[in-house]
Amino acid sequence: MTCGSVQLAAMLTEARARTQWLREGACVPQQRVTRDFSRSRARALKDIRAGVPVRQRAGMPKYKKKREALPTLEYTKRGFRLKAGSA
């Protein structure tokens, strides 16, 4: 099974339709996460196929442990706005 950005976007859309808590979150950061995952996985596979030495190649994406890593998310201008009176 492939795991490209198009397939992940379709899976996200399907999951948002089925899952209430996922639907409550903003879709833009969720899409960003799927694109970042797809890009890092593709780069790792490209390095493996090219025979890049292990110490130099990009590693496969991994899950972060909740208490051992800081949360990361790349924010873009798209999909966000500031409301008057909010802190």
C-alpha cells in the first residue's frame, strides 16, 4: 500500500466524517501533519533506494512519546484568524 499525500488526505477526510473529536479540530493543521509525514517518508525511502549510508540518510518518521518530546506543529497563515477580544 502506498502512503502518499493524496491517499493520506483521503484517509483524513474519511476519518473526519466518522470521528467527532477529529471533526472538532481545525482541518488545516491536520492536513499539514499528513503532508509533512508524507514528505519525510518519501525522502527516507528515496535515500534507502539510492543506497545512501545509514548515518547520512533521512530516517523514517517516528511517533513522539508524549512525555519525552516537545509538541511540534508548523503554523501557516492559511486557515487561521484572530478574533476581536480574544487573548
